[in-house]
Amino acid sequence: MTNWDSLYIYYISGTGNARISSKWIAEEAEKRGLKTVVQQIDRLENIVMPAPGQKPLIGFAYPTHGFNAAPIMLRFIAGFPSKLCKEIFLLNTRAGMKLYKLFMPGLSGLALVLPAFILWLKGYKCIGFRPVDLPSNWIPLHPGLRKKVIESIFARCEPIVRNFANKILDGKRVFRGLYSLPVDLLISPIAAGYYIGGRFFLAKTFIANSNCNNCGICIKECPTSSIKLVRNRPYWKLTCESCMRCLNHCPERAIEAAHGLATGIMILITAVNTRLIIFIIDSLNIQPDVWWWKVLSQLIGIGVMILVAALIYLIMHFAMGFKPISFIVRFTSFTTFPFWRRYKYLKEKKDFENKTETTSNHKT
Ligand SMILES: Cc1cc2nc3c(=O)[nH]c(=O)nc-3n(C[C@H](O)[C@H](O)[C@H](O)COP(=O)(O)O)c2cc1C
């Protein structure tokens, strides 16, 4: 069935990969005369939904975070109204790399199957889902890719996304995301771990170094409003989703992923957590081999770890007012070294500079 009169794409993007992919899809739809609305779901605010009477095809595009869809997109999809249309499609951007001449794919984990399932529960039929391996933006793990590599990854991926769009618009079913399903399901426990605990820990690894001039760009741009000024320096709240927009786009290169601080937090929370669990087990006199207690104690453990990490981060934020501490934190961050490139290729590209959020021949 292809009697759609419009295409709505809802996307979230830290560094532009999901954004440019949405634009490519919209361009293919516009060539066919479809009205298109491409909307960023930053802060889940001002979102345009299809009007009653329209017959839209709806798509969702988003990066993979911790072998799952970015949490803000999962929240958006969970709260998405039902019955706005019949068919939907999904596109997840992943960490593409290149080793010599070999393009290396990322891993989706639950990033496609979980949103497809949630939308199916809401009565939508998923007519296609596909991962696309655009350049990795996970800068705390590795320096940004070189420009030449980025360009060759883009040259490879653009036709892939446009082809995907055309197949969907032709009414064909595309389930390329199923190819890696066994591996994706195998790593689903890691996805769950990232969602329940890991992402909160990562939120507490960002710092602003002394290059920060309080321009406020990171605060303004943060898609989850997770950065605020504390003592005249940006402070990352637990709601941060580590999308990398701030770190990659800071014009002063003032944002670091603090590897030294993160290691310190890790060592401390592991010690505190173990002691606390032993203390609770001892004082409540509960048999640790009861299944529900094992689950509960793990959840308590994760909760305690997150709170302790947040507390240490808060203390360190104030302590960094002292130059020696700030020096140590900064110079134990790999991201401070000049060779640790940022990923902002798309930011530099002219078409990405276009600030219009809704590209369309029809603006609602
Ligand atoms: C916190 C974080 C977690 C990530 N997890 C994954 C992952 O599990 N699998 C993967 O293939 N890529 C992962 N990536 C890489 C991004 O999904 C990938 O670079 C994506 O293309 C970025 O899209 P964007 O520019 O639209 O944000 C991760 C990146 C970040 C910052």
C-alpha cells in the first residue's frame, strides 16, 4: 500500500548522522511529490504531528546508544500516539569505522527490534528497518575519525539510505536489521545494563576545562536540557544521554570526557557498593539465594552506584575550582590531547548549517 500523502520523520541526533539520513530520505520522498516534515525531537518539545485526515507514512531515525535506541527516542516512541497512520519505518545510525579499506559495522542490539515492538503494540505496522553505519561519534572511546575516512563512509552510506528510502516508498518491505538478529539478541543483556545503569554513569564523565568561556552553546544545544551552570561552569545532570553534541561542537574544545575522574569514580563506587550490599544482607538476615533478593540487591546496587557517582562528581565539580585539582582532572582526560579529534564533520558542512528544523514543501 503506497497511498501516502505525506512523510513525517521524527529524529534525534547528537552529531548529525541521523539528521542527515532523515534529510536524504525526505529528499527521495519529495522527488515523488510527497509532502515531508522532518522534525527533531530535542527536549520532546514543539512536535508537529500529522493532522487528522492526512495519510502519512511515519519514520523514526536515531543513533544507537549502548546497543539500544537513544533513550530520548525510546521515551518518544513509548509516548507516541497510536493510530496516526498504519505504517512506520525505522532507521538507526551506528558506529561505522574503516580499517584500511574495510568498512566496519556497528552493532544495533535492541535499537531496531525494541522500538518496532513498542510501535507494534500501539497498532503500527513496521514496513522496514535498517541500520546505517555512519562515522562513530563515541569520542570518549576513540579519537574522532579522520576527515578522509569520514568522507568515504559518507560516500558509501548515502546511496544505502536513499536506496532504503526508495524501496520503502515503492511499498517494498526492507528488514535489513534482521540480518544480525542473533548477535543483537545475545548482547541484549548489555543493552539492558546500559539502559538501567551505564548511561547515568557516563553522564558523570563530562567536564568543562579552563578554555570554557561560558558562551552557553552547550546548554542551549543539549537535546535533553541536561547541562546547567554551577559556579560558572557547565555541570552535567544525570539526565545527560552522552549524545556527544556538546563535546563535539564546543567551539573552544573545552569539553572533555574525564577518563581519570571516571576511573576514580569507578573504583570508589565498586568499593562502596560491595560494602553496602554486604551490610544490607547481614542486617536483614535474608538468604542471598532467594531469586527475588538477587534481582533486588542488584537493582539496589546499581541505584547506590549511580548516587555515589553523582555525589563524587558534584564534589569534584566544586574541587575543580582549585587549579591543581582541575589540572589533574584535565590532564588525565585523553580527550584533552590535540591528537584526540572531535567528530564535527557535518557541523562544518554547509547543508548541516541550515538551521531550519522542518525541511519540507509543506510546513505544518
Ligand atoms: C554513548 C554512546 C553509545 C553508543 N553506542 C553504540 C552502540 O551500541 N552501537 C553502535 O553501533 N554505535 C554506538 N554508538 C555510536 C553512534 O550510535 C553512532 O556514531 C551514530 O552514528 C551517531 O549518530 P548521531 O550523529 O545521529 O548522533 C554510540 C555512541 C555514543 C555516544
